[in-house]
Amino acid sequence: MNQIPCSWPLPLQTFQNLLKTCISKRNLLTGKSLHALYIKASHSHINNIFISNHFTLLYSKCGSLSNAISSFNLTHHPNVFSYNTILHAYAKNSLIHLARQMFDQIPQPDLVSYNTLIAAYADRGECGQALRLFEEVRRDADHLGIDGFTVSGVITATACCDGDDVGLNLIKQLHCFAVVGGFVDAYASVSNAILTCYNRKGLLREARQVFREMGSRDEVSWNSMIVAFGQHREGSEALVLFKEMLSMGLRVDMFTMASVLTAFTCLKDLVGGKQFHAMMIKKGFHRNSHVGSGLIDLYSKCATSCSGMLDCRKVFEDIPAPDSVLWNTMISGYSQNEDLSEDALCCFRKMQHVGFRPDDCSFVCVIRACSNLSSPSVGKQVHALAMKSDIPHNRVSVNNAFIAMYSKCGNLKDARRLFDMMPEQNTVSLNSMIAGYAQHGMEVESLQLFQLMLQKDITPNRITFVSVLSACAHTGKVEEGQLYFNMMKEKFGIEPEAEHYSCMIDLLGRAGKLKEAERIIETMPFNPGSFEWAALLGACRKHGNVELAMKAAKEFLKLEPCNAFPYVMLSNMYASAGRWEDAATVKRLMRERGVKKKPGCSWIEINKKVHVFVAEDTSHPMIKEIHEYMKEMLMKMKQAGYVPDIRWALVKDDDEEAAAAEEEKERRLLYHSEKLAVAFGLISTEEGVPILVVKNLRICGDCHNAIKLISAIAGREITVRDTHRFHCFKEGQCSCRDYW
């Protein structure tokens, strides 16, 4: 019976119109009142399938899943629309398993049913499930038909397919299918999906071609292309598109604004970004969470660490309802700077406290912070939380981050165990493990993994070769390094970038081939940056070439006049060579220019607490015990043949105020921060327990020699991670084999 009784105060059509208005206005309160009236009428055997379905739709649109389920369960003889409505509600709430169960209960699912579930799988990144559903639709195309939503949904899912070659082939096949079927011309959403897909796979040329050939472009098309240029470091092209978009009178929304911010970020144009920020404040976009994420990304990447994150904090606090993406961007901003890693962890905890569940992006960012801290205990806690959490997609990316974290915490065994346990591995997985071995000086394992990568037909990328070249540089494999450098372009078509040239300069420089390293800088296809000059300067320090070091430092300072590194390196080289006046001149120049040296410190985690030491530290509560232990250890070391390398004391001999006598130099060396941290670790842990010390600068030569002997005398495995690599000391030997 589908008629409303005459005793009802409202005609059926009026009731239906009111219900439709509640749905369009998302008016849940009035909708519930109407539902109460309808339920009373149902007791008089009133059952209108149209009205029942629209109450389910109302609750779904208003985000009240429990009421939507109750409404569906009260529907007598549900039809396909009824099922599709609740199916969409489950999909909207990321309950994909319930959505699938509901789909399987539909007597005769229609195209909307399939499209809804395909889109749900695409949102979750479950490419395989979406493709299987698409195949079902194609097999029954005469009955179901295929529309643009089907095609755009499966293309979006394909973008999430792991494996560059597999994903690329699928995209191209679907692109052909869409063109032949006429979907590209009929649906802008299909072209937009293809454009976005190519962009995610790094195929800017193909994305640009799709954009050019689009018959009608909407705001999504323009935004997608602006994002594509921004992500491919083509910020200028992105800004040109934005200006063209404005000249055409197209509507600019929050997505456009965020896309333009990406362009400013990739250009490192903080001034332009700030001007754009001012424009957004005038237009009221600055309080939008999506735009806020772009602003935080801009300030965290383009401003100095402290001032940048202060600006980020202001942006964050201006947004009344920050979403999970905004929280993730804040965590990412903090984690990009080692000094702010604690803030990243604090932000991660606050995000959970206010009710947001961490997703794959949250975990990747906070894992990076744990890597910076080299805190094994915190990293393992985060790992436990990740294992308990339901990460809808990109589980691979989270595992990759954990591999990098364990490697940076000196725990290669757990890194490799996790790598071997991963059900699926991609290029990043192999890159992370190759880099881990390279940092530990295990070039054999690193290069074996690279060969395994080639055997599995997993195409290496530019990051792979950075790790491979790094492994060669750390172990002095000059010929192998040159072979891999040439292989990049000749075999894989990868143009060497600044990082690869830096690795080659480092490789040649460490091996004492300073002229060849200098020649690379002179013949590079682009102007050398600070990284290249820093690599050459480091090599000059190792081999004592003061003249070339002066040239490298001069060029470095042209690019970064406020960076302390070239000043410190030159000053130390002059001091080591006994050129004290020159060393004093460099230090005076630093003071005049307001350049401050980063204070050296080392830290170690004991019982989940981090202990920090500086040279000649007296602040630690156990400093007396540490000093006593080091004095006893010094006697044992000298008996084993240790001779303090007083060149690393860097104190002028005739400086009475500095008390630079031979004994005073030895005393200063004895209390270097890394030695103090090692001593504290040894007296605070049980025998046989390995210890990990982290240093914010490069380990000094005397400490390196001393800790080798300490590892043998104490019978301990001691790992020191400095800014360049890991030094794993065991039984009087170091993993670097004294090549560092």
C-alpha cells in the first residue's frame, strides 16, 4: 500500500518534497521528525519504497551511518536503489568489507552498484579488486553498460597499482579503451583521471599531452595540471597556467590555491609565496584546511627551520577545524628538521589525543622523526602501533619507512628481517635497504641487492643510484662507481643530477683523486651547488690539500654565506697544518659575519631516556663516574698501544691561556662528546649489550682510533652514527675499515 491516509496532515507529494529538501540541505533534525511521522504511518501498513530509500539517503548524506543502517533494515522489500544507498554509505565511511558484503547481497546489481564499489576500492588503493569488478562489468556490458564513472573509477584505482611497469601498462591500455569508447570526449572526469594517473606515475609529458587534447577543461583539469607541474619541479610552468586560468575567468577554489602554493614551494620562492598568502587572506582562503596544508608545506620547506615552523604554527592555529591532512603536514614539517623531531612526536600524540587516527602518511612522517632521533625504543613503539592500526593503503610505504628507520638506528638485522617479511616490495623498498647497507659500509650486500633488483626487472630510479654510488664512495670502489654512473644514462636513460655528481666527487675525493674530482665540478652540465663544493672540501680536509680547500670554501660561501661548514673546515685545516694565524683569521671572519658554528654533541638512549653530551661535559649527573671510567680505560688503551692523536685537539702550542701542553691536549681528547657517550653507555648497560651513539658532526680521528680499542677491551659492539655514515666497532675493528 503506497498511499498516505487522509488523516495525515500532509499530502504525499508535499511530504516527499519536504524530505528531498532535508536531503539537499542536510537538515538532519527536520528529517528525523519526518521519519517519526513516516514510522507511525507504517504501523497503519503504509510502505512507500521511494520514501524509505530517501530516509536512508538522508542519513547517509548527513553522515549518520547507524541511522542509515536502521532505516535500510526497516525497508520492506528493498530494491537495487535501497542497496546502492547503503552501499554508498559504507563506502563513504571506508567500511569496504561491509560494502563488499552488501554488494554480494544485491539480487541484481546495476551499473551504479559496480561504480560505487569500484570507486571505494580506488579510494582504498586496492587496484586488484577494482580491476576484477571492471572485468565483470565488461563481460556483462550488454546488460549493465559502461559509463564515464566506471572508467574514471578504474583508472583512479590503477594509479595505486604497485610496480611502475605494471601500473604504466594498465594506464595506457585503459587510456586506449577510453579513447576508443568515446569516454574521453564525453566525460571530463575520465580525462582528468587519466591526467592525474600519468602525473602520479611521473609521466609529465603524457599528462601534458592529455591536457592539450582535452576538448573541454574544467577547474579540476587545470588544478591537476598545475599540481603536475609543481610536483615535477616545473613551478614556473604551473604559475603560467594559473595566470592563464585567471585570464579565462575560471573559478578559483581552494584546490587551485593549494596547487599554486605547491609551485611556489618547488621554486623555493618564499617571497612570492608570502605575497600569495596575503592574497589568500584577503579572499578568505587562509582558514581552509586544504590551503593551510599548502602554506605549512611552503614555510616548512622554504624558510629557515625555526622561523619556518613558527609561521607554520600560526597558519595551523588560524584554521578552526584542522583535518588529518593538516595534522600530517605539521608532523611532516617538524620531521624534516632533525632539531625539531621531538616536536614531530609531540604533534603526532596531540593528533591522536584530539581524536584523529593516524594513517599511512602520519606514520611515514613520524617514523622519519624517530629516524632523526635514533631512538630505537620510540621507533619500536610506533612500529607496534602501526601493526595494530588499519592502514587502508600504502602499507608498503610504511614498511619502507620502518626499514629506513631501523637502518638509521643501527639495527640492520631488523631492517633486513622486515624487508624479507614484506609480502610485496617495490623500488622504494629496495632503495631503502640498499641505502641502509651503504650507510653501514656494507658495499657487498648493497651491490648484491642492486643486482637482485635488476634480476627481478625492477627498474632502478635516480635514488637507487645515489645509494649505489654512496656505497662505492664509502668503500673506495672507484672503478665500480664510474661504471654505475655511466650505466645510469646509457642503460636506464636517467640523467645524472646534482646528488649523483656529489657522490662521484666524494668517491674520487676520498680516494685522493682530487684533480679528477675538481674536473667533474668544472665539466658538470649545470652550475655546481653547495653540496658539490662541500664534497670537494671534505676530501681536501682528508688529504690536507689546503689550496684547493680555499677555492672550494670560497665557492661554497658564494652560495651560502651564512653556512658555518666551510669556515670550520678551513679553520681546522689551518690548525692541523700549524697555520694558527690563518685559523684565527677565519674564526674572526665568522664572528664579524655573525656565523655561528653548530656545537658538537653526542647522545645515547638508555632505558628509553636520551642522554646528551658535549665536549668536556660536566653537567651530567654521572659525570664523575664517566670521567673515572675513561681514566681507567685510557690506561688500558695505552697498554694496548693507543697513542693519542693530538692533532685533533686543534689547540695552539704557545697559547698559555689554553694550557695547550701535551697532557692538556690529551685531556681534551679524552673528554670528546662521543667518548663520554660511549663511556656512559658501557657503565649503564649489562656486559655484552651493544650500544648506539649518535653524533651531530663527523666523528674525530682520535675518537675513531680510541673507540676501536675500547670495543676490544670492553668486549662490546659499539656503533657510532655521525653525519656521514655508521661506524660499527667490534673486536678492535671498524666496519669502515678506516676508509672514511
